[in-house]
Amino acid sequence: MLKKFTVKNYKNFKDEISVNFENTAGYQFSTDCITAGTVSKMLIYGRNATGKTNLGKALTDICTTISGGRTYLDTGIFLNADSTEETATFSYEFRFGNNELVYRYARFSHQKLSDEELLIDGKTIFHCDFENNKFDFKNLEYINAETASTDRYLQSIDIGEQEEPQEPKLPFLRWLISNVALSNDSVLIKLANYTRRMLMITAGNGMLRISRRMNDSFYELLEDPDKLKDLENFLNEMGIECKLVLIKLPDGQRELYFGHEKLVPFYETASSGTLALVDLYRRLIPKSWDPSFIYLDEFDAFYHYEMAEKVINFFKRRYPECQIIMTSHNTNLMTNRLMRPDCLFILSGAGTLTALCNATERELREGHNLEKMYISGEFDKYE
């Protein structure tokens, strides 16, 4: 699991900001927010423009770094506009079984790496300084990767005497995982499997905007009666009482309907909240694998507070071990009945992330009304 994440000089985070998943306070209620002593369900509050979306982008940056293959769609500013530093730094600390793994790197931009380092159980496995062409691979045997042809890797990133603009440097960790026959129980395989199942979802009624091709793919899935029933059950569980019907039209197109005496077109008549739920379902539930980490940005933007509570409880039941961070402005969710003070956080405009249990001099207990305290200004110092 991810133990701790730290980023600096990225977008609006000029100074270092950390998310420490192991900093728990030992509460004996809402224990389903904790897995193996680590925070697995987290809710972040923050005023507009404090960087909630940017924090999610930073956390999931490792996915592209290790796995590649995805085009980074974020074309906005990368480095903090007020900083004079030339790189943004990212640090991820993981625990896999008995192994502690730290992966750090620095970037000039979305595509260009400056520095990369891997530590396992406190030992530096490799360090790549791309800016100064200095590389240290001396401890690869610690992970049984001493057969790796590092010369071939260096040749692949060597620009020689060329004066043409160089291609982005290939992260050594990505190359290592792809080119070395690692055992199935290798900590690097566990890391790759974890990062491959990390997701960031900005929930909303995006079903109206997705391409016809993506709709067709989703409809093909729903042709399975069990899958269609699963979606129907999901909506019913969220409080949307309905019956769904999928029909293949004479031109071969498929359309989804609400089942009444007369069929009612689904996407033309469904509410924004219902569309947001279906969009969330489409992007997450039907996958053949369980996610390891989900960042749900503004997940309840279209939901009534009761539906938002149901969504949180659904994720707790469906993905008990998955680390899920949700962002929200809905203070109705700020309750010990649903979460707990060490899993509720405030992201400030100054770029600090503070758990509610650390944002007051009071000893927060199960009986405290956290929402009332928040609205009355108890935690204003940390906003």
C-alpha cells in the first residue's frame, strides 16, 4: 500500500506537501476507513482553487512514469509559477509485505525527467541523474536484477553528439520492469501492479459528452443481462428506483431506456445526479480487476447528500482494501458516523493538508458534531 506521498514545486504547491496514510489517531469508530493500520478512505475539503484536483494529478503522476503508454492530457503549467526551482519533486513510499520501497524523481516538465532514485529497505538500488549524465546501478543484485543490461539502457538514452532536441529520457524503473525477468513475488512487480491499478476520476455527468464509440463499448458490456442488472441494482442501491432496458435498433445501434409502460430514453431524461452515477459506474465498476488506489475529485458534485453518503458506503463495502481519496465541498459528509477525524482533511490555500484531529486543540471524540465545528470556524486557521 501507499504509505506516504510528497510533492514540491508542482502547480500551486510551491512548498512541500505530504499525504501520510500511516498517521492514524486510534479511533475505535468508523474503523472501515482504516486497513492494516493505514488510512484507506480519506475525504478532503478545501475552498475553490486550493489545489484539490492538482493533488490528485500529482498523486497519480507515478502511473505514467512507471507504465507509460498514456498520453498526459494536462497541458497546463507544470512548475509553480512563484518558484525559482527548475524541477518538481515527487516521492512515494510504499509497503509491500515485509518490504519498504521509496521511489523518488524530479521533473522539468510533464515529459522530461531530471532525476530518479529507488530505495528498498533503506538501500539505494539505483540513482539516475539525467541532467549530469551520472548513473549508479551498483545494488541491482539486491532485487535479483544484476543481469540487467544497463549499458543497453544507457545507449537507448544517449544523445551522443546530436544537436537535435532530445527525446524525453525513459525512466530506468520502467525500462527495468519491462526488460528484466523478475520473479512474480518481486517487490518491483508488486509496485507495477499497484500503480497500474491507480485511477483518478473527476466524477460528473460526462456521459453526455463522451464519444459514440465509448458509448457503444459500454452498451456492448450491458448486452450481458447480468451486467445490465448489476447497473440497475447499483442505481437502486443509490436511491434511484428504476428498471433498465437495452435495445438494439434496426440500424445496429444500441440504446438504453428506462423501462415503463412506454420506454423512456435514458440519457435524454435522466437527472444530472443519475448521469453522474452511471458515468462513475462505467469508468470503474465493470473493470476485470480491482483498483488499488482511486482519487475521486468532486465526486458528489451532482449528488444529494444522502446519495453521497450511499456512494461512500458503497465504496467501503465494494473496495475495502483500496485506498480511496475523495474531495468534496459537502459538509454533511463531515461526520463521525461516516468517516473519522484522522480521515477528514482540510487542504488550505497555502498548500497544507491537515487532518481535523490535528486542526483543533480539542480532543475530538465520536460525539462531536464535526460539521457544526467546521461551519462555526473551529478549523479556520487551517483553511
